[in-house]
Amino acid sequence: MKEILNNLEALGFYSYENSTLVPIIQALQLNNNSIWLRDGKYKRLNTLDITSFPEAEELMDNEPDEDDNFLYLYRPLPPHRCFTLDKEDLYEYPPMIFEDIYLCNSLSRCGVIIEDVDEYEDSEGNSHLITNVGDFLICPYEFRTSYTQNYLKWRVVTARILLMLNLILSQADSDARFYLLSEEGKEGDTIVVLINPPMFKFFQDISELENQDLPKPIEKYFESILF
């Protein structure tokens, strides 16, 4: 794992992060033998005193523990490359994708500045997300009537929003793209990552990684429900 993290660092994997947090992120990755850390409870690090890093508060929940031997991560790490999406919330209110400060900060590093986000329904009943960088169809009317199960509707809207984000990045001449990392069951969260082509290739070439740790192209992963 140490060699993998060294190679990722050379590829700029931590370039979006606060530099003072990188040692903590790497220590947690090594301690848990995972590139991507999920929300939850982890053993405290023996090699670092996290209390000496005030910036680390943004990575952790302050939930108390009786023996103080654990820390609680409340979002996947690194936070500027890994994002948790609530499918139901995105379906109900698509503009919320741009309420994620971490995501917008990462987009801005790719040359994308999002402003004036809104949604509307056209005369044919199709739902659109409109921003200062374009008008995007995210929920066709016929799609709403095609699926009776809510979780399928949530997945399609989530997939279309991710395709929208990748189109915006392409229009900004950025080579970074969003890839799907995992879905937490039918109705659970979707976790996506923002990486460039060299990083994507590196992940595909690592044979020892579990499938849940491998970024997957949005079009390929969702091909059965996109139309």
C-alpha cells in the first residue's frame, strides 16, 4: 500500500488537499489498508497526534468515545477527490449537487466556476438543470413514467448529473473526470471520485485492489439505465 500511495502522490493525487492534512490522510490510508476511506469509526493513529493538526477537524466528527482510542470520519477521504451523493436528494432537488463546497472547490481547480444554478421543467415535462455554463437535460418526461420503482429514478438522475459534470469539465478543456467508485445498495449513497487519465490508468493496472476501490466510467457502469 505504501508504494501505491507514493505512486499516487507522484501523479498529483493529493494536490487538491490542504498540504498539512496529507500526512494524516496517508497515515489513515496505510492504517486501514485502503485508498478510499469510508464514513465511520477508525482506530486512532499511533504514529501521529491528530490533535496537533487543527485542520484535521474538517475530516472528523466530534462524537465522543469512552476510551478515546477511536476517531470518526464523517466523509470519504481525500475530500477533494471523493464525494458521497444521496440519490434521493439529487432526484428531489438536482441543484444541490453544487451545494457541496468540496466539489465546487475541486471543479474550480479544473477551471469550472458554477454560478446561478436553477432547475426548470420545459413545455414537454422534461426537467433541466440550468447554470452559467449551460442548460442540461437531467430527467426526461418519458423516463419518469417508465420506471415505477423510485430507486431506479434516483439512479438515472444521478447518472445524468454525473454525465453533465463530465461534459462541463470537457467543455472547460479539463482532462479530469468523475468516475463511480461504489453504490451502497439500491437506495444507499453513491460514491464518486474525480481523477485524471493517468490516475485512472494507474488504478486499472493495480491488480491487488478490490473492485469496490476501482474507479469505473460513468457511461459503462450505468449503461443499462441510460437512454
